[in-house]
Amino acid sequence: MRGALEQRATRLGLLRSRRRLERVREGAALLRRKREALVRELLRHARPAVDERERIAEAAAVAYPALVDALAAEGAAGVEASAEPLREVRLKMTSTRVWGVTVGAVAEAPALERTLEARGSAPPTTNPETVEAADAFETLAQLLLEAAPREMLIRRLGAEVARTSRQVRALEHHVEPALEATIARTTGVLDEREREEHVRLRHFLRRRDARR
């Protein structure tokens, strides 16, 4: 192993290793700055996301008991009949980039909350419990739709923070130490080779002087 290292150890190789180490350190510094920026962006969206989740939880706590009451009052068939005719909900999606991370966003979304007339239900024949359940679930769906872009962004930012952290660890704990060890070994071999050359030179000079 030592003999192979001595054969490979050259000044040019040492220079290349040092340049590579500089690039690795610069790359790690850039990745750390990117990670810090991503974390700041993630924290900026975290508090609104928590508030949105709380509102969704509150809406769900209203909607599902209301559905249970509607089912108790009209049965599953009656509730399903009240949902007719089904409507098609169309969304216009777009993509954006945040610190190099591509995320989807809802560009245009319809208002999901409707009046009884907009649903096409006849007030005298519609059970109040069913109306309450429909109102509650439309509110819940609206909140989910509004929260979806931020949730997608947070998930992508979190995944990118984790990926960047892995890259930083790989550079700092594997690539950089390996290059430093290579530079140290190469420097040691070259220094030893230089000392041996000096010893041989001094020996040659002594022999030459002795012959005079």
C-alpha cells in the first residue's frame, strides 16, 4: 500500500487534491447557506400552516357529527339523494419555484360553499340535519383546498432541507476528511522523498570531495 502511494504521490496530484478540497469546502458552505434559507422559508410558512390545521380540525369536529345526525335523520340513502346532482369541481394548477424547489400551487379554485338554492335543493323537502351537514362539509372542503398549496410547499421544503442536510454531511464527514487524509499522506510521502534526495545528494557530494 505504501509503495503504491509513493508511486502515485506527485506535486501535481497534491495540487489537484488541494484544489478539490477547496471546491468541496466552498460547495459545503453554499449548501449550508441554502439550507439556512430553506429553513427560514419553512419557518415562515409553519405558523400559518398550524393555524390552518387548527381551523380544519375545528371544521372537521363540526362536520362529522353533523353527518352522523343527518344519517340518523334520513339514512344513508336519503343523504346520498340530497347530494344529487353531483357537481364537477375544476382547479387550475400552476407550478412555482422557491429556492430552487418546484412546488405546485392552486391558481384558480371555485368557491365550494353554496346556498341551499345553489345546491338545487328544495327547502321544504330538505332535512335540516342534512343541510347542516352539507354546509359543514363544504366549509371543510374549502379550508382543505385553501390549505393544500401551503401544505405541498411545506412538504417539499422539508424534503429539500433533509436532502441538503444529507449532502452537507456527506461533504463534511466523508469527502472532506478523505481528501484531507490524502493530502496529508501525499505531503508526508513527498517530504520523505525530498529528505531521501537530500541525503543522497550529501552522500554524493562527500564521495566526490573525497576523490579529489
